[in-house]
Amino acid sequence: LQDEKSSQSTPHWVKFAEILGQNYSEYIGRYSLHLSTSKSGLVVMFSVGIDNFSESSTHRVYALATTGTDSNSKATQIGGDIPSPYMPALGSTIAAMSGDGNRIAVASNVNNMNEPGSVQVFYIDVENEKYDRIGGAIISKHNPAADNGFGFSVALCLDGNTLAISSIKPDDNGNPRNTGAIELFAYDPASKNFHATFPNPTQTSRNNNIIMDDENEDRRESSAFGLQLSLAENEDVDGVSSSTWLSVRSYNFDTEKGYVKVYNLSEQFYPKCGIQYPFLIGNGVCDDRPPYNTEACRSDGGDCQRNPVDGYSNCLVHDLSQIENKVCKDESPYNTEECGWDGGDCLLADYPDCKGIDPKWISDEVCHNEELYNTVECGWDGGDCDFYNSLVDCDVGYYAYYIGNGDCDDESPYNTEGCGWDGGDCPTP
């Protein structure tokens, strides 16, 4: 830790904890090492393995107490070792941690010639000293075959809700070859899982969650794209993310030079929109449930975008053409007082005080025994509920339309004297 309270003239670093390997020749931290600040202190994660072809290589997570500044400060392992077999060669980043240290992502089988790579994400429960896996293992949608190098580099954004994973096929020695693609995933709080990030519909060149180095075909054919990834956030004055950025380090074998590309993911994708059913985004129908109708998913891809309606100061709707089109759109916000009951399309001249209803259900010869319909303002459902209302000892609630519908419902309370023997549908005993 940096000791800024020291009596020395300049701040200096002091050791406050030490973590040793648990077995001989574990090579802890050789392939990855991460340190983050969590709500409970510091969280450190590191690789454990003798070599990158090992089936037994793992990652280990420790919580570090920050109350002291000496080597006796407590370091407690959280849970058991997380399997991460067949790590790639040095230079990759197969594990990542969120900014608060509470979420980690770890790749497996990146260097396995017989199985496809995969990535698992865990939530760290520091207080209970354990971790819980979030959803199932993430596999490549771009190339699910064995020996695909998926997970060569992994990055989590500050809040842990955006995940970037690169695929680089290794050679026989585990070193990267001239291949590479990056896939983006976002956390869905509804399904508690990570799903493929949704591409921004305005970017016609994007139809999936994949980024490739396709700017220069010659470079693409001779480069290892995605050696290391890093995600960052731009925040507004309130600390809310306004854009998500991805930095990609790659290497060109022809020029023998490395290069870095930076992508504004918020322009090309919905980087924090993780959904189970992508076809529901931008399909012209507002799915008013999270996570679809959220800022992260751009108001269901615009389907739930609200527009002001002339003449109705507090009326905001998605489809302006639905107002005053002589057809009642019986849903919110259209059929509301703010929108003039769909611009008058949901009002009845015979019952001017009957509001919030669908006119087609009034006087349709079916009793709608509901709060809005079977009322004096709506003429007792336009007269459809007059007979039911005359049955003083009959209470069937919503199912009043069973009474007198021509079919004998031979059970209580319908076929009883109080309900007029199902409104005459059943023979009188």
C-alpha cells in the first residue's frame, strides 16, 4: 500500500500482506494477476499453474484486509480454486475483474486442441468467503469449434456488466497465430446471465456482436488481433456511464510491429444491453419490461421511445399515428386522460363519462363484470350486465358472462337458484 501518512517527506510503498503458493512449483501469478478495490477492501486474483498446457491450472481469489500496513495483515482465500485449464502462452489476459472487485471472468481451454474455449463469470461474495457462478459457461457464437482459442484475452468493464472476449488460435507451442476476433456480451439482470451484445441498428455494417480487424484485409490476414483487451467508461457529472470504450492490442507478423485500436462501443453496439430474445428489439412493438425498455437497450431499440402529441401537453407516445385515427388503442399511454383517451377514439357519445374502456366491449351482448365496464357511467356495460345485476344473490365476479350465455354451467355458483339456474341456461329443478 502507498503510505501517505508516513513521516517521510514523500509517500512510499509498504508491504501489508503476503500470499504464498500452497504447493511446490505453483508459479502463482505467472499468467495473470489482478487487483481491485471492493466494498469490503481489496480483492486480488491470480493464476496458478506449472505450465500453460496443464489440465490442473486454476485461478485463486483472495480478499485482503486494509486495516494494517504490515506483512501480518490478513489475506483470506475466497472459495476454492477456479479451474482454468490449458492457459495460452504468456502475453494473454485470460482473466478479468470488475472495478469493484465483486465480479470476475475466467477463461478455460484456450490452449486445448480438443475442446473449444469457454469463459465463466463469477460473483464474489466477500463476506461469506465464496463465489457464485453467473449463468452458464459462455462459448463462442462466431466459431464454436475445438481449438478456437476463445478466451485468449478477457476484459470486464468498470461495473462488470460488459464483457469482451477475444479468440486467437494458438500454434502447437501455445503461441498466438495470425487469427483473431472479438465477441461482446452484456449482463441481463432479468435472466441473470450474459448474452450477446445487441448491435446498434443504425450501424448497418453490424449484424452481430463480433469485432474483426477488417479495416485492412492485408493486415487482417497477417495479424493476431486481440492479444490484450481493455474496457473503459466515460462518466457524466453524476458518475453515470455515458459511453463504453474498448482498446485492442494486436500484432502484425509481416511488419513485426504491434498496434492498438480503440472502439467506441456505444456508437456501434448497445454495450450494456444483454437480452435473451434479440428479435424483440426494434421490431415495432414496445416491450415495456426490463431490460428491453431501458436506457441500456435504447428504449427497446426505439420501440418504446415517447414522442409529444400536439394538443395534449402531458401526452407522450411512441406511435403518433395511433392518436385520433378513429380506432381505439386500448393501452397505456394512449387510452389515458393525459392523451385524451386516445384522442377521443376510446370515448362513446352515448356514455360521455365512460372512460378508460375499449368501446367494442360495450353493448356487445356479453356482460363484462369489471370495474370500468359494469358501472353507472358505462350504462352497466351498455345494458349487457342488466340481467346479472338483477340477480341479488349471485356473485361470480369476472365470470358473469357465463350467466345466460346459452351453455349450462352445471356447477356452483352458476347452476343455483341465486344465479337463476345459470341465467336460464340450465333446466329449473
